[in-house]
Amino acid sequence: MRRLSLRIRLKKTRMRKTKSQEEPKTETENNEDGKTEDRDSNSGDGESNSEVGELPAHGDETNKSEQTESEESSDENKSELDEGEKNSDSGDSANENNQEGATENNVDSQESDQTSIEILPAGAQSELLNETNTQNGAWSTQAVESQNEKISQQSSTSKDQYGHAWKFCNVTAGPDYVPCLDNWYVIRRLPSTKHYEHRERHCPQEAPTCLVSVPEGYQRSIKWPKSKDKIWYHNVPHTKLAEVKGHQNWVKVTGEYLTFPGGGTQFKHGALHYIDFIQDTHPDIAWGKRTRVILDVGCGVASFGGYLFERDVLTMSFAPKDEHEAQVQFALERGIPAMLAVMGTKRLPFPSSVFDAVHCARCRVPWHVEGGKLLLELNRVLRPGGYFVWSATPVYQKLPEDVGIWKAMSKLTKSMCWDLVVIQKDRLNGVGAAIYRKPTSNDCYNNRPQNQPPLCKESDDPNAAWKVPLEACMHKVPENASVGVYGKAAPEDFAADYDHWKNVVSRSYLKGMGINWSSVRNIMDMRAVYGGFAAALKDLKVWVMNVVPIDSADTLPIIYERGLFGMYHDWCESFNTYPRTYDLLHADHLFSTLTKRCNLVAVIAEVDRILRPEGNLIVRDNAEIIGKIESLAKSLNWDIRMIYSKDNEGLLCVHKKMWRPTEPETITSAII
């Protein structure tokens, strides 16, 4: 029998001593509903299911500590500590009282088949953990697709550094620094900004290895669902939107809070009324049934997407980092999915034909110009039969400019074979909406009297999306089915992935990590494959951003097919989000692939940037990488909640603290 090595560091708070010689339990999980996930599975709503599955025997003590943390968290909720008192880095939260008193336990025990599956899969299950044959099967990668399609990719590399001496980033953006969006050295030298080039990604030649500062007075975010209505002012201390959009009920300053009445430019009387107005206008939209995953362009503070959770709809909301100060940051602080992006010169980082609907409420995008290039990008990402909901002034106003835009849009959408399903006026808000539908076949494209906009070349891959320039052409409606990632039939592969992650989440993550899941809302899977990790969390009140790295198998379309969402990204660069916007990051065999071309210190600095203080990072990787991440986490003064290794495979859970360095590092490219 092989021996297991398990090291767990946990708080002393009400902890009982371990009997390290105890035989491991061999209870197995009842996995009777491990079927293929259908498209109605919900990663956002539902009651918490923290009691599913059995704790691995090695985590007995962890379970007791987790119970203690949950009880303390419950007491914290009863006293509304998360809303009425501030958490400084001295830590008055019960979860963090005894940081200095952490203990280390080394447990050697005998292995059973069940425990090998619970924490680190063995045998056939390890195939799903490592996913090595995704690189050799029928699936391409986003890097290959995009490189073959338009451009060659470049990445910055440098020697790995450990025992790093951290400094804080001295940059103009301060606590709101986004490296690839705040590169003023490049932005100032752009030959033109008429296509919003200055709002696009311009990453520094070397990814920063400094830490972003924290706003003065920052404290742990208010928990969902209360956060939908109010956040701490000092966490996002920006008032411009309240001053400019307060009359439209976007956001208001209310004492030490910023409050969100649920309004928007086109729905100042509330998002729910507006959402119902759209469905009443065209019932076939059927929120949460026919329409499950949508894209909201120019989302503002994302109240539209936030309230669509109540209709069982996942919304990918985006807006640029522009003069509408911190709109996306507000959304994420509220616990609503959002990202920084702009309709500019490049394709959006999504595959083709994945969104059930696209929504634009006065999003100020010039859809009709330059051959309809930007609207054709929406056509690329919209499913056949999907809807475009456009509630903008050209739909319902008669000013000369609006009339001109409406005529141009009418001509363009007709030539794109979009059906204008309905136009309706909302009497309460005084606005109108036009709803278009994309065709489900290529018949209309082939029968057009003129090939305008032209069909894209056969060699043009519609799924290539990473740094690919926009072109004014239309892709045909897809007709080919996909095969499995692991070389098996897709349904079998899909079910196996779900079973695997359901097992891991219920047996390890929910019970054995010391994570207070009631404080978790925004989650990112940094290397998603089928989205099984997100699907396994469907009964919690969380949402998951599934990221498919550009050098991994291009499985993102499958994630959307499950009724989940995500995007492509290159982790050698910064992610398009503000600092402190995710509660939990999950990295399954990501870092070992990145060390071949990225500076690991810079990647961990990016992890620190996007992870909220008091947030958690879970890493599954080889033992060498686990050791390096542990070393870097210690240098960041993070708590090591759990570290586990077997057969050169490891699992690590770390907890980010409020600590910031005091010595500055000036990033000259980010100084205005």
C-alpha cells in the first residue's frame, strides 16, 4: 500500500487534536445524479448544499475547523458584522482571529480507493485531472486558431523567482490598476482613437511583479444578496456615476454605502419591470428557458444582469474602462458578473454562436458604420435563432440623427438576414425596444441579391477570437457537430467530467479546505475544460467565470452549451477586470503549463491583484509547482489552509490576507 503525505495548517480556534494513526474512513458518496448536465443547469441560484458527500478521512480535523468557521460566520451574520463594522487587517472577523496561532499537522495513513478519488484522483480519474490528451486530440487551441487566422502570438518570459521581495505598484490608477488597460506609454502613442483603440488591451512588455495597493478604509465585501443593493463606499470610492446618473437610479451615495436602486438609462423605474417588458413584448424570449446565457453590451453597473439572476439567466456584462468611472467595478463588488471590454478593432474573447441573446440598452455603439463591422461581431457570437434586443433612441425617437441611424440599421439588419420581430414602446420608462432574430440556416444568405455584407472566407475560423482584427463579413450558420475532448464520444466525456468534479467539490472543496462558502460569490476557474467545476457548484449562490487559456483545448463552446459562460485568456497577461473582484480562484494544472513561457511571479502577482482580501486560491498541480506556489504565498503573508501531495500530484489551498508591502515600484508605462 502506498503512503499518503498530508499537511494541513488550520486555526487554533476551537480545534481538537488529531489522532494521526486513525484508519481512514472508506465511505463513498452517493453519486446517483451524476448525469450529463443539461442547458438549464444553474450556476447562480439555488440553496446551499454544503452537506453533500463525505469528508475525506484525512480531513477529519479540517471538517471540525470548517464547522467552527461556519458557526462563527453565522454569528457574524446575525450581528450583521459584515455590514455594520469594519474589518481591518488586524482582523476582527472570527474567521481570522488566530492567524498567528496556526498549527501544522503531519498525517501519514494508509490509502483506500475512495480517499484517492476524494482529494486527488487516481487511475482513470487522473486523466480528467491532467487532461493531457486534450492537446493531441481533435480539438484545436485558441492560440492556434487565432494565430492561423490573423496574427502570431507573442509572450513575455523571464526566469522564475522565489522568495520574492514584494513592492507595491506606483501607478496613476492606484488601487484600480489594470496593467493591460492602463499602459499609458502605448496609449499616448496610438495613431488614432476613433475606433476606441485607447480602451483596448495594450499589455506592458513585461508583466508587472508588484502588488496593487488597497483603498484606504477597504473592508470585506458585503455578502450576496444584500450586496446587490449596497456596497461599502470605501471599497470603490468613486462618486462620478452617482453625480451624473443618480437621476436614472444607477447608483447613489448613502452614508458609508453606495446603493443601487436597480435603475438604468433605459429603465430608471427598475430593471425587473424592464426585463418583464422585454418578455411581454416577445414571449418567445422566455427568460431562463429558451434564453439562458446572454451578452449585455455597455452594461453600466450591470443591474440588468443582476436582476436577470431572478429569471435563471446568466449575463456576461461588459463595458470599457472609460469616463463612466468604475461601472464594471461596481458590478463586480455587488456580486454581479461583469468584465472590462470595448467594441473596438478586435473580436470579443468569445467563441462563435454561443449567446442566446445580445442586449444593448443605449450602449452608444455605432453599429451601422464601416459596413456594420461591429454588429457583424455580435452576429458572430449570437446563436442561430438568437435575439438582439436594442433599446436605443433611434428605435423610438424622431430626431434627425436618430431617424438616420434607424434607416441605416434597417438596411443593414435586412441585408444580414435578421428578422425584425417586433418594436414596442414601454410607457412607464418612455423608451422603446426593437427585437431582431438571427436566421437558423444559410438559406437567406445564399439567396441574397447582393453579397453585402459579404460572407467570410471559408478559411476564416469564426471561433478564433484572441487578438483577431474585426472584418466586415458574416460567417455561415454552423452545421457540424463536435466530438469529445478526451477522444471519447462527447456525451460520455461530458458526463465523466461532471461526475469527477461533483466528487471533488463535495468531498474536498466544500468540507476539507477551511473555506467559508457563505462568503463566496464571485468565482473564477482559471483553466476550465468542460465547466465541470462550475456545474458542480450549481446549488450554491455563486457564479463562475470559466476561463479557457489560449493554449488549452478550445472547449469554451461546450461550456456555453451547458448553460454556463466564460472567455478566452492568456495568463501571461493581466485579466480584464479591476483589482479585488473575485472571492475564489481555482487553478487546475494551469501553473505548470505557464512556467514554460511566463514569469510565475508575475502570474501570482496577477492572482493577488484580482483576488479579494480574505479570498481563497485553490491549486491542483504537480508537486514541484505546488511547492513554488506555497513559497510565493508565504512571501505574500497568505495563510496556507491545506497542502496535500501524492504520487507527484498536489493540492493547495491558500487564504489571502490584507497585507500590503510598503516599498514602491514605479511602473513607468502606467504613469500619466
